[in-house]
Amino acid sequence: MSEALNPSPATGGHAPSRRTHLTVRGLEIALALFFGIASAAPKLVAHSSAVESFDTIGFGDWFMYLIGALELAGAVALLIPLLSGVAAIAFVGLMIGVFVTQLTAFDGENLLTPVILAVPLVFMAVVRRPRTAELVGLVRRRTGAAH
């Protein structure tokens, strides 16, 4: 059986079922494609719709490129098992920012989009919690060894 499906101390001995694991893997791939292609690409190539949106927000092109780069990095991270939980958490944070921005700068237009995207991201973050704990442990050991 795969290591990702085995119980671990970080999860209290509970591991996701194979069906849950495969469902989350499908969500990771679908959302990685969405964030990488539909969301990041227009920002990174300065598509007129993205430029117009970021002009409305008032932060300018630098912020558009930054968000596009972060979305692309997050999309790649969703595909890496050890990073997928952290990427999902980061995207939930981004969706909160998008929600607030839609509410304040765009008068609520497309307000439900970040909410709809946040739901599977939260699910993914919860299911991938053991991997996130594993990553935190690796980082702690590495930084602890450096001191």
C-alpha cells in the first residue's frame, strides 16, 4: 500500500481511504490546470482583461505579475504530493483575498467564484494534512540541524 495511504502518528492513526485519496488527486489536477492556465496565464501575458481588472484594483502591473507567478507556483505545488496541502492552504488564503477584492473593488461581481473554489481547496487541505505535517517535520529537522 502507498505511504500516503498508511496511517501515521501525525494523523492520529487515521488515513484517507483510497477513494478519498483519488478524489483529492483529481481535484488537485483539475485545480492545478485551472490556476495554471485559466488564472495565472492571462496575468503573466498581460491579457487585456487581467490588466483592466488590476487597474481597477489600483495596484498596477507589478501586482498582476506577482499574483500570476504565485498562482503558477501554487498550481505546480498542487501536483507535488508533499506540497499539495500547503498549496491548498495558500490558495484558500488567496481566495479570501479575491473575495474581499470582488466585494470592495468590483461591487460583488463574481463574488461566488472564490467561495466555490475555496470549498474543494479546504477539503484538499484537510485530507492532505498528514503530508503537511510531514513537510513541517522535514523543515523543522532541517532548520534545527542548521543551528
